[in-house]
Amino acid sequence: MRPAADASPQSWIEFYRQRLEHNPKDRQALKGLAYQESQLDQRQAAIQDYRHVLEIYPDDRDSMLELARLLSLDRQYAAAFREYDLLLKQNPQDATAMLGKARTFFYQGKLQEAYSAATQAVEKQPNDFPAVFLMASIEHAQHHRRKTLRLLDQAEKLSPGNAQVASLRSRVLTETRVTLTTTAAYTREIGPPSQSNGRNGLPNEDLRMYTYGTTIAMDLLPATTSNISFTSLPSDSPPGPLRDSNGNQIPTGITGATAPYNFLYWQSTRFSRWLSVRSGAGLTRFGPGGPVPIPGQSNLIKGATERPVGLAGISFALNKKLSLDLDATKSAITYTPLSTRLGVIEDRLEGGINFFFNPRTELRAAYWYGRYSTEDYLHTVAVNGIAQGTVLPDRDHGHGGLFILNRQVLHSSGFSLDLGYEGLVYGFARQKVFLGFFNPGFYQRHELVPRIYGPLWGPLGYDLSGGVGIQQTGREGAVTNAWKVSPNLSLRVSRQLSLIFGYTHYNTAQILGPLRGNEVRVGTKWQY
């Protein structure tokens, strides 16, 4: 008995199988069975049955189209293209086959090929909604905002009230072309009073750092996000608590005050679903270049002025679960007044691997190698009791690795919880030079890192992260506790403007070594 029109796919499958028992070559029953299996997402069975149809009826166009569509969804792209090419060989004007081929290119992430094939399909059928909507999706993937909206207007006329059109339009309108982010922060680190009792780091240091930054992010070029940033990084460190015989405070290794700034342009371009390239260039101004004192030198030296900085990187996705990163950066080290006066530059190479076990669990492992150098300056050394001067830079190098595992344990509209692990190991050659920041021969840290976040009330959101674990400086050094806590609040003032307030307390090795540090920050985010 023939099922009702609104009967379940399973009822239709049983009906078609009964018909095929009487006539195994019943074309309608063979095609109906494959179609209903596809409706139940029994993709492999549907593919097999459509192939069976084509063994008996090799010129059945509808079966060829459905088979090609299912092969595309199953990521059997080469097999899908063979079916589409066969259809186009039979009829070069087949707009449906052109559209299917374009959609397959789109699934592969080959946007240029998808655009070319979809354009041909639209030329054949300018009022076909699926073709116009696919064109809009391709333009959106290429970050062509105006063209996407224009095609969505055309699709809306062809299918008024279509949910797909409304959803994509909403995404396009919420994606901003320009984002202005500002940050202001104050950080203070206080080093240990001495290096006795197994405590390592820079003793008797009191470092105050200020950050004033502005970044403009723009989507002006196809598939490219461009960024321009300006950051002012003043820092100062007073003399230590120890006094000389005259009662004057003795300067520490980083005593002084500086006000460097950094200007950088960088961009990220997505050439395909599998390949992204990063590049950038800028400069850092350390200071005016006047005479400044540094520890260990009886005479003043010429302070650093400007040095170029930049970056280059590539990300390659081997598949949906595995990607590789390779980055080369040249950046300024302006942590302390001493490193700023010396004009320290880090040249760093880093390679990383990212593995996504599932949408909620990801792993990152990376290794880096860095070379550090100052500007040339006059070193005063004693040779046979006679002070002599020689001009050369100070140098050091280091390497290390990190391992990060994160799992989203809970996720809801009001509360989300992430749990993870962060491991860090690094060390420097320490060639009897001090460049103004913590450069141990060996350091390691291992922490469990929880995070809770979500909306708090109305436009107010929260984000509380932290870490608890162990750390060690020196291979023979004591293993001590490591922890940090960082609460943040965000306030959405309007659709375009958000405010961010944050605080971080830590005792982990940062600039001065294992210590106690506090940071207070406030920021804004404008989206146009």
C-alpha cells in the first residue's frame, strides 16, 4: 500500500523495497529508495543505491546529480567532479551541473574556482535562488562585504523571507570593517630582597610599567585583515633599599626611567581554507639617544634610538584537526629602563602544531629559538690596569617550548567552564651579560589553568581565569608554587562600543623572575 505523502522516510523505504522484490529494475523505486536513504542521512547506502541505478540506467540525469551531490557532502570530491564533468560533457549548458560543481569547489575551499563555476551557472539561470545564494556565500568567504549584501538583496527578491538569506545577512552586518581597540595598563613587579634561601630572580628590584596602546583593525583587502598599532611603554625603577656609606640609595641593575614607543603594521591573508600568511613591519623608538648610565659602566653610554621591527608567518591546515604554524619575528625588548637604553632586539623563530581532538578540546605545542642583541655601545674595560674603550653590542640567545591543552567542559548561555594545562620550559646561554630582563639558564613552569566566563547581567560580562602549579629556576633550584588569578569584566555600552576592566596578580617568572606582580588595565573596543 502506498504511504501517505507526509509519511516517514522509513515507511517509504519499506514501500520501495517491496516494489523492488517484484521488479528489481523498477527505476522509480530504485531512485525513491536512494532518495529516502539520503533523507535519513544514510549517505553511504544512498551513494551505493544511486550507483546501482546508474548501472542499469546510465543516462539518468537526476541520479547522476544526486550522486554527485552526496559524494561532495561525503568529501569524495574527485568522484563528484567525475559525475559533474560527465553531465557537462553530455550537455555543456547544464546549469544545475555547473552549480553543483561550483558548490563542490566551495566545499574544498577553492574560492576562485567556485566563483568562476558559479558565475557561469548564474549567467545560465539568473533567477535561480540556489545559484545566487551560493554566489553570495562565496563573496562572503572572500570578505567582499558590499558584493555579498548586493547578492543577498537579489536572493531575497527570488525567495522572500528565506531563513538562509536572513542568517547570512545578519552575520555580514555584525562583521565590522573597522575595529578600534584602546588599552591602558599599569603593572608593578617587586623582586625578591635577595637570592638567598633558594630564591632566584633579580633582587631588590621595583619595576613600574605603563602601557597606552591603540590598534585599528580593518578588512579593506580581499580575505585580509590589516592592523595598525601604536603603543607607548613608559617604565621606571627607583634605586633599591640598600644604601652606601653616605646614606644614599644604591641604584639597582635596572634603575632609571624611559618612555619607548612602538609602531607596527601587520596583516593576515587567508589564501584558502588551508593556508594563511602573516606579515608586518614597523619601528621601535627606544629614546632620544643621549648619554645614559648603565650598571657596570663608570662612564655614560649613548642610549639607543630607533630600530626596525617586523614579522612574517604562515599557517597551514593539513586537515580539519591538524594545523602547523611557522613564525619569524623581530621585536623590541622594552621591559625595563636598562633594556630600553640598550635597545635590545629579539630575533625569534617559532614553530607550532595545533591539534583539535573535537570542537571542545584542542592542543598546542611549540618550540622557539631567539637571539638577543643590543645596539653597539662603548664598553669600558680594564687592560693591565688601564681603562680602554671598545664599541660592540652585547648578545645572548635562548630557546624553549610550550605545551597547552584546553577543554571546554561546560557551555551554556550564562556560564561556561574551561579546564586545561599549560607547560613552559626555556633557558638562555647567559654569556655573562645582563640585558635588563630575567634570562635564567633554565626555567620551567607547569600549571592547571581553569577559566569561567559568560554574561553576568544585561550588558555586563565576566571572565575569570587563573593558574595553579609549580615552577623552578635552575636545574638544581627549589621547586616552588606558581599561581596567578585574572578577573575581567566587560560592559557593552552600545552595539559599537564595549569597555573592558581587568586585574591580574601573579608570582610566576615574568620580567624580574619569580616574584609578586600586579596589573590593572582598562580598555575600549569600538566597532564600525
